[in-house]
Amino acid sequence: MKVILDTDPGIDDALAFILLRAMPEVCLQAITTTHGNTTVQKCTDNALKLVELLGMQDIPVAEGAHEPLVKALSVAEETHGDTGLGHAVLPSAKIKAVDSNAANLIIDLVNANPNEITILCIGPVTNIALALLKEPGLRKKIKNVVSMAGTIHYPGNATPSSEYNVFCDPEAFDILLRSGIDLTIVPLDVTYKCLFTKSHVERLAGAKEDIRNFIDRSTAFYMEFHAEYQGIEGCAINDPLAAAILVKPELVTFRDYYVDIELHGEFTTAKLSADHFAATGKAPNAKVAMEVDVDGFMDFFIERVKTL
């Protein structure tokens, strides 16, 4: 499976990097970075460090959007720390990002591999929106997009009603929803059931030491945030679930919905709306993960990480 990883690392993004490295079924074509959990410059730096940690230096890393299409830039350093990786410290990367920007690299790779590439978006979708705005015909050549995004019934984690990735660039997500691309959405409804705790860290005792230490130190910060701000024990590892279903879709139960987004609500800007009962009469435009096998996913994540 050919995959482009579009990401804003970010602690849970970093865990998705690790899981993808442990999924030989996935052939990563590129890593593209965007604004989101922190600035795009820090996200690119983190991506390069993670690539070196995981021995993936053959995969090109391209820096992408510095800001959203319309709204002001948001960062979440209270969630992910000043560097974006919590308490974890990685050596400075020796490798550099490629010269091509993210949107152009997406365009080039999709054109070179028509109907073969899945784009895994685990941050704001600004890069893919820019690619579609630059080359509208690209929508017919992308195999599918899997996006960790939004919330259907679960409370928002950016505002009372919106999830952070969508909140960062709602106009970009609107473009994706209206593109006609085969779209899978992995919302907070399932990811916030997947709480990674100290007991899960302990189960990684047999994993490669530098990877286990990174997971321990990065998620320690994430757990502190969840406890202080959300009253949650453990941390929601949102992005690894979106990565896992690339090869193990049976971990979740999907529903086909027509999904729309509120762009101008007084209280609900960036809220996704799923048409459960076909009230709009519009055909579904997304497959939405609504239930998850939590233990199955946690076992899958831990077992795969221990293979590295």
C-alpha cells in the first residue's frame, strides 16, 4: 500500500510514525508537514528527528503550509510541549527536508502513481487543500484519504464542539469534504476511547530501548495534559488509530454519512455534522469510524512496536 503521511508532529503523530515503521504492509512514499500542534518549522524538525530515530532516511520529508487558508494560526504547545514532543528529547537531525514544498510533492507523487496513493492526514488538511486548489483534477487520481479529524457526538477538544485538526483549518477540511475523494474520517468518538496509560508503557518493556524511552517520555507529558485539562487518566492516542486501520480496518466499525462542516457558527465553527437519517437527501461523502475495538487496537499497537 502506497501512502503519503501528512502530519504535524506532535506526540500522537510521533506514535503514528512509530506504528507506520512497524507496518511493513505500508510503503511510505513521503512525509509532508503542516502547521498544527506547533509551527510547521518545528513540525518539520520533529519529522526529520523521528525519521532518523526510526531509520527511515530514504523517505523524503517536505515542509508544507505555514498557516491555514483563512483563519489565524493556532498551535497547541500546552498539549504537546514547547518542541511538540513533550518531555522527549531527540538529537538534532542530520538530514534535511527536500526542496519541494508539500503540496507540490503530493501533486507529483499522485500524478506519478494515479489511483494508487492513500494520503493519511493526521493534522490539519491544509496541504491537500492547497494541492487540490492548484490542480483540481488531482481529486480523480487520489486512491483515498484517511483523516484523523472531527467529532460527531463526542465533545470537542479545541472548542466545546470542534476537534483540533479541523479547528486549525476548517476551510481546508471543507474543500476535502466537497472534493469527491474517497474519504475516511477517524473522529474523537473512537480515538478518545483509546487511552494509552502507564500500564501500556510497561507492556513495552521488550521494545527497542530508544523507541520505548521516547514513547515513555513523550506520553508522560501528554498524560499530564490530559489529567490537568480534561480530567482523563492516560492520553488519547488519536493518530495511531488512523494509521492502524490502513492495514487492520476491522478495528473500527464504519458508518457511511453525508458529512458537512459549519464554517460560520457563533458557537459551532469547525463542527462536523453527520447526516445519520438521510435528512438532507444527499449521498454519503465519507466513511466515518464510529466504534472501536479498544483492546484490539492497543494490543496491535504494542505488539507492532515491539517488532522494531
